[in-house]
Amino acid sequence: MNELISVPIAAITALTAEAAVNVIRSTLRSECRYCGLSPTVLTVSSRLTIADGGIDADVNTTLGLPVPADCLFQAGLTGFQIKSGTSFKPWTASAIRAELLDSKGKLFSEVQRLVQLGGRYALICTGHDLTPKQRNEAIVQIALVLKNAGFSGYDAFIDVFGASQLAEYIERYPGVAALVTTDPIQEALVFDEWVRDDQMSNSFEMSKDQGDLIDQIRQALFGSAKHVRVLGEPGLGKTRLVLEALRDENLAPIVLYIEHGSMFGSTRLFRQLLKSPYNKPLVVVIDELPEQEMAEIWRHLKARCGALKIVSLDHGRDETQDTDIQRIDAPPLSAETIKKILINRLGDSRELDRWVEICEGSPRVAQAVADNLRANPADLLRPPATVPIWDRFLHGYGKRNEQHARQIDCVTQYLALFNRFGFDDPVGDEARYIADLVAIVDPAIGWARFQEIVQSLRARRVLQGTRTLFFVPKALHIYLWQRFWANYGRGFDFTDTFNNMPESLHAWFMNMFKYAGDAATAHVIKDIVKPDGIYSNVATLTSAKGARFLSTLTEANPVAVLRLLEATLGSWSDEEIASFRENRQTIVWTLEKIAVWPQQCVRGIRLLIRLAINETDANSNNATGTLRGLFCIGPEAAATEASPAERLPALLPLLRSLTDKERELGLSCMEAALETHGLGFRIVGPEFQGLKPRAKLWIPKTYSDWWDAQHLYFKTLVEETADWPDHLRPMACSALLSQTTHVFQLKNPF
């Protein structure tokens, strides 16, 4: 015996009619595979209320095709009648006559056809554990009815199966056995258990490449392949792809899934496969099986593979050579498919593209991000309760050495400080610098151990690149960066670290701060932008690197950056601002990001006004153009959450100024506010910052709100320009007249 699951007889005798048909259908499908037959030779229906002509299922093989002697059917045609429950007693003449003959005493149509073709008649009785006498009497009663119908000598073409006989066939196939027993294999899941896993039961968006891979796996398993090895970087959904390939009803009943592949070699199931070669169809799926463990397991199972097939999965490199192993690389999902996953969980929105980018083709990450966006937007990268997703990227599924795991966590969190870093010549000094930082925290991680960890992460495809390395997916990188500040951020000396850092790492270090914003990094950002810190030097603020970093920090902490700009730029004279030309536009963009938020909008606009009054650029999105845009009124016409009424106080000082230049700038902003033509929805802009949800730019709830806002600005323009000097009055009147049409076209419908 080489059965893996023991099926109790009582479980079969208790089967209902529907359950009995399902179990026997799966058994017959598996038996067809055992014989190497196409599933098309089997005909069986689950419709119990439809007249079946006396036959519930039949298997029609080509005569002469060899069929194993221990199969449930033989070569040629076999018809099966399935009876459940204890009320049917096949050893009695009345029961058999009712099963074979119609009300006119003639054979049912399908029974008549079966015996005319010389096929075997098989009666399966799940409700009884038949004794030899009961089986023999049942065969006699069937033969007698057929003889009376004109088919004598049919005894040798009749089979009767009770619960004990049926159990022996069911036990051959784990997936079928699991349908009738509650005690499956402890170290493995049958397909029906595997498919109910939380990560396997969610919706599945399949790309064309994934569909091709599923077909490739399925064809290999239906063909001569002994071992299919699916490789790919973490989070690509390899396990789900294999599951979908095995969802085929001709494969699912013979599947066993091993979740922790590195532990498979020590299981009872593995020893059982070694002791008694399994000659019935069986597909063993071994997940997270590293190369070393795979080689050991394959060494023992290779010679036993025939009916047994292996599917193994891993996300590391596999450099072994064996013609009996068919290797398949899992593809990353396209951006379009990742977006479909997000849409399925969140609904469609303009915000999704930015989340697609950080998922980088990983469906597992996309599911986690989507679930957090819906239920936990303040902690977008929190791992799901059911899957330690980030740990699996770094440590896999297997039992881990805690000391090694802590070292890997430490190294990856320090590496994550940088958007990317050099590892090999000529940029290897960058990795050396990071290794020195790590050694301060954990002296046990020397340069050799540091290199070992980096190379292992490259092997797992978590780190990618050639000379310069970066994390994949981006979401993992952001998560590790945030973990660094949570674990090592207290007392972090930014100035000292930055000054001692290789200059080639500066930009990559600064770029990551756009993902800050929580309490762990708040004190670091405040230290960076304090008025007497590194930005107290005007040259730093106005440099390309300094201005870009400030713009990045704005996405994390706009309040702190605004305070710095008020203390620096806000205190400059007009001459100093006018002389500020290089990298001026970066500061304009920084103020535009600040003005998005209603609490900082007016203060940010006031600084923009200083730049606009002393304008030096001619481009449309210069300080003047950006300022005008912030006063537009309409649905998302301006990139700010502040309402028109909240923005107005920033404009009043211009209209009340005593200088013509400031009054003209205020008038220009008023014209932008009262313009109603050409307003459209924004596609992308400062409303997208770091990991924050898209800013909820001001939208009037009703046309009345829109009309009221326009009227407020029109009325303000009339009142504030009434006492302007004569040489400015024509300009103000012209503006009023040109905007009157626009205002009154926007009628108040309420």
C-alpha cells in the first residue's frame, strides 16, 4: 500500500447522493490520469434530478489500449450507476429490478445501449460496506435481470463496489480522500485547503504573460516533465500562478501543497514517499524551496518520479543543472495589471498611478497597499495580518536564525537610507561607507559579513542592479527606510552624517525624505531645517542640491520648511530676492507644495508674493504664474485645499498697497480668480506628495458655492479699487468690465 491518507469506511457510507457523485467523479478523473487517458473519455453529470437512463457515468476507452489491472474500470466501455444511502439493498431482486428496468419491464435506455455494445456494468453502493455474500448476490441479481432481457452470460462483465472497495480507490488520491475525511496529511494541504488560504482566495487579475506561464506549467504537468521549478523575485505571485495552473479539475484532486519547502525533507510525508514509491498520479508543490534544499530533496525523489511530479518555487538564483528540471521564470505584472488589482479593491481614481509605481509589478505588494489605503491610510505599508509580507522578502518562509535575521534587518535598514548605492568598483566606496555605519551599531557585522548579506539579497532579487544596487519593489525600500528611523533615528546627527558622507551619496540620501512625515523622523527634519542649522547659510538654501532637498522635505513636513523660509527668504530685502536667480524655480515649486494645505496656504502665498514682486523669470510657471494659479476659482482649478474665502486674505495687502507694482500684481491675481473659461481638472501636480493621500483640492459643493466665491472676489475688487489713484483706475475698470461677463454667466441656480 502506498496511500497517503486513510479513508474511514463510515465517511463513505455517510455520503449524500450529491457528495457521492462528486467524490466518484473526482475518483474517475484521477483514475483516467493514472491510466494516461484523456479526460474526454469520461462522461459524468452532477444533475441528480435529470433522467440518466440507468447510467450515471461512463468511461469509454479505445479497445486494446492497456489499462492497469488495478484500475476502477477496464479497457473498453464501462457504465457506472451510483447509489447512496442504506435504503438501497443491491443484494435484493426488487432493488436491482427497480435500478435496471423501467415501468414496462424493459431495460433503461442507457443500460440497454451499454450491454448491446458489450460494455461492463458497474454498480457503486456507497451506503453499504458489502460482505462477499452481498456482493455476489448483487452480481447474480444483475446477471439474472440482463439474462431475462436477452443478454445471457453477462456475469463476467458486472462489477459491484461497496464502501470498502471504493475507499481503496479514493485513498490513492489525496484531493479526493480529503473530500471524505477530516484528517488529511498534517505536513501538506490538499488543493481544496490550499485554495481557501487568505492570499489564494482573493481576486486574481491575470496578465497575458501570467496566462502564458500558467499554460506552460499545465502543459508540463500533463506532459512528461518530472520537476517544474518556478523562479522569480519575491512578491510576483508565483504561488498563486502555480495554484491557478493546478486549478484544472483533472489536476486538483492529485495535488499536495507544502508551504515551508526548507522543512519538507524532515517530514513524515517525505519519508513515506521514499519508503514506498508512489505509482499513482501525484503533484507535490513545494513552496520556498532554496537551491541547496532542493538539490537534496531532488536527489532522493528523482528516481521515484513518474506518476509523481514535483513543482518547486523559489526567489533565489538556481544554478543547478539537470535536464529533468524544467525551469520557468515568473514575470512581474505590468503596470496595467497592478492597476486593475488596485481598482478591484479601491475603485478607480486618478490617484492610483502613484501607487502602481511603488508596487513595481508585485501583486502581493499591490494587495497590501490597496488594503491599507482602504483601511489604514496613515500606515500605508503595514504588513497584512495574515502574511508577514516584508519579512518574506528578506527572510523567506523557512525557519530562520534570529541572529542572522537581526543582522539582515540592520543592514537592509541602513542600505535603505539611500535611493541606491554603489557596491562594485568604481563606486564601491559607497558600500564601504554604509558598512562602517552598520559596524558602529553592530560590531559583529564586519565588511565580510556585510558583503555576504548584500550578495544574499542580490540572490533573492531583493537588491538588483550591477555596480549600483537598489531595492525591489520600491514599497519594500520605503518600508525599510521608515523602519530605520523607528529603530535607529533617536539621536541621529544629520549634520555630522551628511558632512562625512561621500558626496556621491548625498542626492540618493536626500531623495528618500519625501517618504518621511511620521514621529520617528519629525525631530530629524526639524533639526535639518532649523534657522540656525545647515540652511542658515544662504549659499546652501540657494544651491541646486540645497533647494532640491528643501523641496523634498516639504512633502514630509511642510510646516517646518515654511518656518525656515519665513525666517530666511521672508527676511530678505527686495534687492536680495531680485538677485536670487539660480534655483529660484525650485523654491517656487516648494512654496506651491506648501500652499496646497489650508493651514499654510496664506503664509506660503505671502512668500510667493515676495518672489513675484521681484520676478526674474519669464516662464509661465514662474512665481507670478504660480501665484495667479493659486487664486483660480472652480472645481480643482487651483492646487490647494483652501477655499477661495480662505485664500483672499493673502491677496488684500496687494490691493491695498501704496505701490503700483503690488497693486498691479493684485489686480492680475483678481483677474485669474474671476476667469471662468478654460478651467479643467488637474492631471498631476503638487497635490501628490510623498505617501500622503492626494490632497482634496477645493471643489464647490454646489453651483451656489461657486457663484458665491466668484461674487466675493468681484465685490472685493470693486470695493478695494474704488479709491485707487487716477492713473490706475482705467486698468481696474477694464478688469472689472472684462470679468463682468464671466461672473454673470455663472448664474446662481438656487
